[in-house]
Amino acid sequence: MSDLTPEIVAALKREHGAELRAVRTSAGVVVFRKPTPAEWYRYQDALFADKGKVSSASRELQSACVVHPSADVWRSALEVQPALLSGAFGQAMNELAGVEEDVAPQKL
């Protein structure tokens, strides 16, 4: 997997919009786009329906949202290092989907 050049970043933003997140791994940089509402809800439904599907739900969302490198290259990297994005992927997806960690309801 290659590093990002300004030209690659510009092309990815033109094709997928400005809402992208890059995660640097030992195998190279991985870039994800914002999940669609349907992709996010399917991911959440899988997590809440069966806690045993956390891994498969994460892989499905990763494959749907990876924009660099190609999904095939990314899947090959995961074959070698299956836990490549264990923590960073969740953080990236939460940010892209709009999860706000510091929001607290207030009693009115």
C-alpha cells in the first residue's frame, strides 16, 4: 500500500467528497469515506443483533468504505494482518458517521 500524495488526496476528495479519514498503518495509509446511512444502520443492526458479529460487521463496513488502496488490496492486507485497524477503524467510522463523544443531554 502506498503513501498519500497531494494528488491522490485531491483525486479521492473529488471522487468521494471531503469527508475522508486516513489511518496510517504498518502496511501503509488506508483512507475511508463516510458511510451512507444504509451502510451505517446495517453495521449498527449487525452489532446489536449479535455481539458475535462485531468482526464480520466491521469487515463489511471497512470493505464498503475503503477508498485507498483498492478494496482488493485492502482485503489482501487484512489476510496478512487481520487486526490492522482494530481500534483506529472504529474511531474513524464514528467520526465520519457523526458520533459526538462529548455530547451530553441536559435536563430542562
